[in-house]
Amino acid sequence: MRTEPGLIAGVALILVAFALPAPAQEAIVLPSPGDWTPPRTPWGDPDLQGVWPGTPMMGVPMERPRQFGERALLTDEELAERQRRADAPPVPPTAAPRAPAGGAGTGPPGHWGERGDPQRQTSLIVDPPDGRMPSMTPEGERRTAAVPSTWYYDNSGGGPFNEPTDLSAYDRCITRGVIGSMLPVGYNAGNEIVQAPGYVALRNEMIHETRVIPLDGRSHLPTGMHQYMGDSIGRWDGSTLVVETTNLTNRTGAGANGRAIFHSDALRVVERFTRVDATTLRYEMTIDDPVMWTQPWTMAFPLGLDPGYGMFEYACHEGNYGLRNILSGSRASD
């Protein structure tokens, strides 16, 4: 488990909304720079460099539980309950998930996961106001129904598992996609920003994704070219780095680890990175996919600077015994 001491101040800025009467709590008041002036790089750009892990937000669900309605923040009692669950002992290895047929568990033991300090945010989604994904289009529902069940989670005990492509790109150690790579899930939630004149590099710890983002106003790739991490182009809006990503495939999703809900190759993602004080980065991501959803939707949360965080090598392919064993186990079953 890692802690981010600088995040406490950043989250406190979010809590402005919590002090307001209930009718005013329709949207999270994200931290803002106010009168604070961000540092500059030697060439004059706002300095966002550093390691900004998402670990503290791991206990916040992507979609808001329905009982909270449009309430963006937990009450004191609800926060205490979230704290109680976080303090509960991790699931012992003997209680790891087991396949329905009674075989060995295919999921990791609970103590492998990392957890941050409980947060008041009721969901990562902040727009629509109910904190949930908007409704799907008829085409989105059709495409979702056609996604192989094995692309959602490999712990279902389902199948068929006849070849590697029967599992998701994440299970195959290929990618989590742009959305999944930024969501804080499970462990290895480090994010590092490095800047050079005309470029920003964003590195995600899990699966070791790195986007080198130009800031020179170039055009996106031709529409017929698609990449797992898309084509990211950035620009400065005052002190905010705005990154637009297009040219994505339809092989990654909008949920945890790039699974759960798959987007189309028409997806456009707009991210905003704003340093609001010395140790807090406000992160926002808007997902706009008119093929899949009836309206765009936005996730937002603070990230805390942690110079002591170690960005470990994510040797996914080398340690991916799960894929080999799933396929060999299915052959043995055959």
C-alpha cells in the first residue's frame, strides 16, 4: 500500500461542495488554482512534471450507486462506513475466487491489491449529474450485446477459450486503452508526466503505456488509421493541458482496465490536466462516442504528487501465466 500525503489538501478543496446544503450538491466542486501560480518549465510551459499515482481513488466507484442520486459526496457517516470497509482485513489467499466447476481460483488473493485513504467522492463520473453513464444508443446496445462474454472478465469460468483472441486485450497484456489506463484500479496506478519543448509524455505504470503528445497544433492521423492508444494531440488552455485523442480502435473499453463497456472507433477523448497547487493535479476526462452513448460523459478526480512513488516495471507478458493456463486448461477439459 502507498500513501500520497499531498493528496489530502487536494481532496479538501473538493469538499467545498460538501459544506453546502443538499440542493447545491449537484456537481463536485473540483479543486481550482485560485490565485496560485503554477511553476514553469525553462521554456515557459506550465510545469506538470512528476509522478501522480491514482491509488487514493481506488475505493471510489466509476459509476455512482443509485441510492446517492445526484449527491456527489459522502456524508460523515457514509465516509466512516467506507473507512470501515477499507480497514477490514484483506481476503486471505484461501478465499480467492473459484471457478463455478470447483477448480482452482483464477483471481489473485485480496492482499495483492493496493488501497488508498477513503475519499468522499461518490463516483468518478461527475457528469451526467447522477454520476452514471448516459443511456446507450440502439447501436451501442447492439454492439454491447455482441461483445464476447470472455472479453469482460476471465474469472467467469465461461468460455469458449479456444485461442488468445477469446480474451480481452488487457488479459493478453496488450493494452488497457486510453480510458482504462487512467482509471485507478487494483494496483500499479502510477502516472508520470515528463515534459520537453513541444511535447508532453504521459506514462502509465500498468502495462507500461507511454503517450508522447505533441503540442505543435498538427492534425490527427487520417480517419482510417486506428491504434489501441489512439492519436493524442495536446494544447495549452491557460495553465491547463488539454489532450484530444482520436483514431482509437473498438477493442478496448470504458471501464476498469479497459473492459466492461466497449467503445467504438468513433470515440473522441478529451483530457484536461490542471495543477492547482504544489501537490495536487486536477484530472478530467470527457468521453464522446455518439455511436455508443446518447451524450458525452465526464470523469474527474484529483491526483496527488508523490516523488517517492516507485514506477515498477510491469512485466505483464513475462508473468502472464493466466492466459497460458486458461487455454491449456480448456484443452485439457476438451
